[in-house]
Amino acid sequence: MSKDEFDEYRDNYVETVEKSVEFSGLRHSFFQESKALIIKDLIEQYLPDNSRKTLLDVGCGVGALHPYIDKMFTKIHGVDVSAESITKAKINNPMHDYQYYEGHTLPFADNSVDMSLAVCVMHHVPTNLWDNFLSEKTRVVRPGGLVCLIEHNPINPATRLSVARCPFDEDAVLLGARPMRKRLRQANLDCVKTRHFVFFPTNKPIIRSIERRIGWLPLGAQYAAIGIPR
Ligand SMILES: C[S@@+](CC[C@H](N)C(=O)[O-])C[C@H]1O[C@@H](n2cnc3c(N)ncnc32)[C@H](O)[C@@H]1O
């Protein structure tokens, strides 16, 4: 997908995702809540102190996830290659900070944030830019902070179906958890891990605690990949 093709989804991003997953009977909000719960777990585990936490969300789109996670951070910055999505994100979430960037060098200093995130973005980045994408996401995070990516699990049949039904995923190149871990290690990250989630169509606490235990199984619809910069 060329870098500004998401511009045309600025007003119907959520509806487009909902249409592609409607066969599952699940709403977009369910997936957002699932991601927020994983992010919360990761923060509690890897950034446990109570001090200020800043997030850079790379490929933030229209900022649809931010209302679900904004209590976890003192400051959220979002960047995207879609200028129209950034305009919409600013309208949706005026309390956060959004910037367009050209897709190569993140407009942030080295070691300037506690966590960088990219949710369902990597599969839209041209594969020849994947190494640069990961090294930029690593560069901006302070040593001991957290680099996190959430991606579709290509092994999961429901994920494959929703990707096939989604018009903006037409040229998506899905990356499985194992090759993702390899790339994160090559990006000089320590403690590289992946955890699968969305095994079941509910976020009830009992199911969540089961999912926490089976996150190593590469069967959930999505996975979170993390690493810690040295
Ligand atoms: C499927 S949307 C996900 C949006 C958002 N992360 C979310 O979960 O709601 C993918 C986003 O990645 C952005 N994108 C594509 N290539 C990018 C790149 N190289 N750097 C940053 N964002 C990129 C697109 O413009 C789009 O907004």
C-alpha cells in the first residue's frame, strides 16, 4: 500500500475494519479492548514504576486505540504517513500530540520515550524498509524502555479471512511471531518475546487469565512482540 492510501479511510476506518470482521460477530471495540489489556499487562510487567510514561505510537492512524490506553500514559505521541489520518486523530483526541512523518526517520530524539508501539502497521510497511522501521522504533526508546508491535497472526484462519476481506489489507505482507522475534533481536533488542492473544471471542477475566497462560501457543488471532533497548 502506498504511504497515503490510508487517507481515504480517515472517515470510515473503524467501519471498514468492522465489515472485514463481521463474520466473527465481534466488534472493532472488542479488538481494541483486547489490545489495551495486553498493553496494560506489558506495562505492568516491563515498566512497573509509577513515574511518567510517554508513548510513541508509530502508524497511529486516526488514533482509534488511544481512548482505550490513554490512562496508562502521561503523554501519547502519534505519527503516521497518512496526513489525513493525522488530521482526524487530532480531531478525535485533541489532548494528544500527532504528527505526520514521511515514513523513514521518526521525528523524535534518541532515547526520548519510554515505549514505542506499532499496531497492525508493520504489514503495511514495504518489506525492504522493515529493518529501518524497527531500528527507528528502537532508537527513540530509552534504554530499559519497551518496544512493542502488535501484529496479525498469519497462522490463524480467522485472521487470514479478515485480512482477505479488508480492502486496505490487499497488499499486506503478514509476518509470523518467530521471524518477528528474529528481526527484533537483529534490531539489537534484549528480552525479545512474543505473546499471542484473542484465542477466544471474549475478554471476561477468567478467559483473560487462561489466555495469559497460553500466550506462547502461536494460535491466537494476534500477537504482541516486545523487546528492550540496551
Ligand atoms: C491498519 S492501520 C492501523 C492504525 C492504528 N495503528 C490502529 O491500530 O488503529 C495501519 C496504519 O499504518 C500506517 N503506515 C503505513 N506505513 C507506515 C510507515 N512506514 N510508518 C508509519 N505508519 C505507517 C498507515 O497510514 C495506517 O494508518
